[in-house]
Amino acid sequence: MRIAVLSDIHGVLPALEAVLDEPDVAAADLIALTGDMATGPMPVETLDLLVSLGKRALWVNGNADRELVEVAAGKTSKIDVAQWAGNHIRNDQIDLLAALPARQTLDLGKLGTTLFIHGTPRRDEEIILVDSPLERWAEILDGETADTVVLGNTHMPFLRLVDRVLVVNPGAVGMPYGTTGAHWALLDAATGAVTLRRTRFDVEKAAARLVAGSGYPGIHGWIDEYLRSNHSDAEALRVFTRMAQG
């Protein structure tokens, strides 16, 4: 079995389409979606495309997915695009997101028992980083028995061992930090191989598609910040480190 892992799509439909067109994704037995799928400029279309994957999709809830459900129920978000997206997704999509599990576990051959989550096993919004100390990792993974843990949330890809547990973050399909393109990972249960992948796509074509199809009032500013430019991974790590320390 080969599993493509897509995380933090954030409603960036052109980026998602580019990844799904990758031969290794198209041929994958399973596509694991590790949260934060729709909060972004094209939430309805993004969710429709993911639903069309049918039984090939393994869904996990993310904090941004949960926030969309809360916005749809009347809560106000501090994030403008989340407020807009939560007010525009359909009722069936709200029901879909509301029913998503916080975790999924599979037996993946040489990768062993593999846990799919969004933030950490404890909370979908909790932050853990590639350079977090082992003491912090031990706290996060306390009580877990998985051989491999696949997570997202921080929009930066990494692959590391934590006291014999393999941890995989595929990075973000939408809104990546550090490098451009759409990031994802490929897991091979037969060999135990894990590869971090990046799909490049035409930014200006994607921008034109978002302008034409989004309807989000702040789309031009969103494109300039998250599509035409690229947030620094160093700055993101500094910010996330402060957040992780409380």
C-alpha cells in the first residue's frame, strides 16, 4: 500500500489540483488528509474535490476545520478568511467537517502502527516542531503506542525520529512556509520508505483562478501574501516556538 499525505490545503484549490495530478498521488491506494482542508479562498470547491476521492480519502479533523463549524454556528473568528469561509460553505459540508475524527490509525506494514493526526495526539491546535526538545516530544507522545506518527499544522515539512518513533510532517499543500509550491508526503507500507515531496505550479495561473473563482473580498491581498510571496520558515519557527512555550 502507498499512501499520499496531504495536509493544510487551506482552500487553495489550484494547489490541491496540482498535487492530485501527480502520478504518485493519482496511483496511491489511499490519500490521507491530515486537517485544515478548507479555510481559505475556495472552501466549497476544495471540499467538493476531496469528497470526490470517495473511499480513497482518509480524513482527519484540523483546528481550522473545527473553526469553520464554529463560525457556521455563529461564533466570530479573528481570521477574516475563516469568517468568510465559515459563512459560505454549504450545510452538508458543515456536517462533514463536524463529523471528522480527531485521529485515524492504520497498520501500514513496515511503517508499523501509524497514527494520523493534525496538531498533536492531545489537541488539534497544539504545536510541536522539528527542533522541539526530546523532553517536549516525550510529553506529547506520552501513552501513545504508534510506530509512526503523521501530523500537520505548522506548514513546514520534516521527517525525524523521536525515541524510535518516526514522525512525519508533509508540510502544507496551501500556504507553505519556507519554500514555494505545494508540499506533501508519500508513505510506502511495503518498504517503509517515506519521502517528502513538493509540487510546483504556475503561480500566476493559480492567482487568476482564485480571483475568478473565490468571491472572497480580500482575495487580492491574500494572493499577494500567501501565493506570490513566501513566509520565512525561520520566522515561523520563532513564532511557533514562543507559542509552544505558552
